[in-house]
Amino acid sequence: MPVRAERMSLLGTETAFEVLAEVNQLKAQGRDIISFAIGEPDFDTPENIKQAGIKAIEENHTHYGPSAGIQPLREAIAAYISRTRHVNYGPDEVVVTPGAKPIMFHGILATVNPGDEVIYPNPGFPIYESVIRFVGGVPVPIALREEKDFAFDVDELRSKVGPKTKMIILNSPQNPTGGGLSQGTLEAVAEMALRYDCWVLSDEIYSRMVFDGEFHSIATIPDMKERTIILDGFSKTYSMTGWRIGFGVMPSSLAVDVARLETNSESCTATFTQMAAIEALTGPQDAAEAMIAEFKARRELIVAGLNDIEGITCRTPKGAFYVFPNVTQACAKLGVKTAKELQRKLLYEAGVAVLPRSSFGSRNAGEDQEYVRFSYATSREAITEGLRRIKALIEG
């Protein structure tokens, strides 16, 4: 058998999908599993969006489209981002992709050379580090700290940014912690990005899911539009995960490069999903708003429930649909050393699926606490029952 390319050893994965496969296997064996593992809304796509997709297929919007996306959707996205980020964008600054991940992949591929340093949040979405390594960049983690509600220390960031820095990756609200970045923190990042002339990839996929305060985008800060790639999409806000449609907003010259990468990889995004996405942005927002309100209510339920379990402490996240409780004492009580061991114990002894800290990057220097991630994109009944099982296992 021929030898595979060496670069494949640099490419990581997303553990959530591995755990999902294991959960499905256990369910197929008749096990009753409550899963908090996958970051996917448990709501159906709103009816008006589904009907727009069906109509688009019936009207034969089933052929190739432009690699950057169809013009009406790019115009709708530009108007939406201009309105919500308070910065003027045009359709030539928008690239539509099958899901938001291609913006991450293509954005890093189009800007980072081998040897360039890229700063990324840790714990964080694992694909950041994976893609940085894959393109030959040097990943430089910036610690998200529990004592700062899972924001990072600005002085620590300043110590990591330098002449070799090519990109700073931001994610707010954040996966896996639900933490958010303040306007003051974003201004400090902007100051460093301007000083060292580097890009910012701002992952804003959870921008509509902010429960406390307002959402802030670094693109609104003067002179930052020209060096910021906004990553956003339809999967979370409109429960369109399986539709695979996202977008990036960036300087028009970079948008040409990212669209060329689309041409070379996927050709284009399915046209009928783009027609549905237009309806998502321009149609009624009632279903999306109701879903977000429900997530906020679930946040209160799961945070209170976790804090009621001996050995677990949980801070209240600012947004998204994740909590990242400290389970150090719970591990000690059960006689396990790591969150990964706790995750296995919860799955096989309590029938509850979560993700361990190790799914979101290696430990930061000096990090000695254990964490797991819960996605509360599941029903209140499932949350209550899952917490009951965990409490019974830990407290006996």
C-alpha cells in the first residue's frame, strides 16, 4: 500500500463526533444515554426556512453557483453584518461556504505561511490548532482562565504577540466555556494587531446567543475592518447544522483568494441551501428568538443543578449553549485522576455523555484543574435527569 502524505499526521480531529458515534453505538445496544456531548441545537429548522429550501428545489435552484456564493445571499449577508456590527460591508466582501469551517480552513490557508505564529484560545475549538499545524504555522495558545470567567489575560496576550505573529484567533461567545470577551479586551487585541500588522480571525458563530450584556465584534473598532475575517453562519442561530451553510466577511482582496480556494475544493455551496439562508436572514425571526430564550432558561437550570452536586463548581457562561464546570473535587471523590477518566465513568456508569477538557487542547502551563464540557442543547427534562444521574454517581 502506498505511503500517505506526512502532512496528515499534523491534522487533528473534533472529539465531539467521536463521542457522538460511541453514544449512538451504545444506544443501538439498548443503553439509555443522555448526551450533553454534541454542540447542535435540538430544535428543528424553522418552518419558513424549510419551505424556502423546498421551493428552491422545486424551482430548480439545483445547479452550480458562483464559488463566492449567489449574489442575493451575499447582499443579504452584507446588509445583516453591516447592521449588527455597525460597519459598512458590501457583497464583494462576503464568501459563502458549505458550513462555517471552510472559512476557518481557507482563511488560515490564505494568510498564514509556514513558520508564522498564530495565537488561538485554549481551551478552544480544536480545529483552530489543527489547521494552524496543517498549513505549517506555529500554534501559540493563549489561556482562557476560570478566574477570569474564561477570558484571557491581556498582559499575557501582549507577551505572546510579536513580529512573528501573523494571526490572532478570537471566539466570543466561546466554545467550550461559554465565556465572552469584553469591549476593553477587544480594544487591547486591536492595538496589538495594528502594531504588529497581523490578521484577526473572529469566530462569531454564537454572536446571537449572548445572554448577559451585548455582543461585541472587533471589526467595529477603527482600522480593524481591513484586517479582520468574521466567521459566522446559520447552523447555530437557525438550527441548520445539516444544511451546511456558513459565510465569511473579509476585505474584498482576501475574499477573492478564499473564493478561489472554494473553487479548488468544493466548487460552490449548494444553491438551494443559499436560497433558504436568504429566508433565514430576511424572514421572521420569531423561531430563532424563541430558541435562544429557551437556551437562556436552560443555562439557569444546568448551572444551578451542577453547583448543587458535591465536588462540582460551575460559573455562569455569558453565551452560546455550553457550560465548563470545574470537576477537580468530583474526580478526587470518585478516585479518578483526570476529566477524561471521569468522562468515561459518567458514560458507562451513569449513562451521561460529556466531553473532557482534553477534547479542547493540551493543558496550559501551570493548569492543574479538571473540567468537562456540557452542551445544554437538549431538553430541560434531559438536563434534569442527566444531573440527577451524575449527582447519584458522585454523592452515592
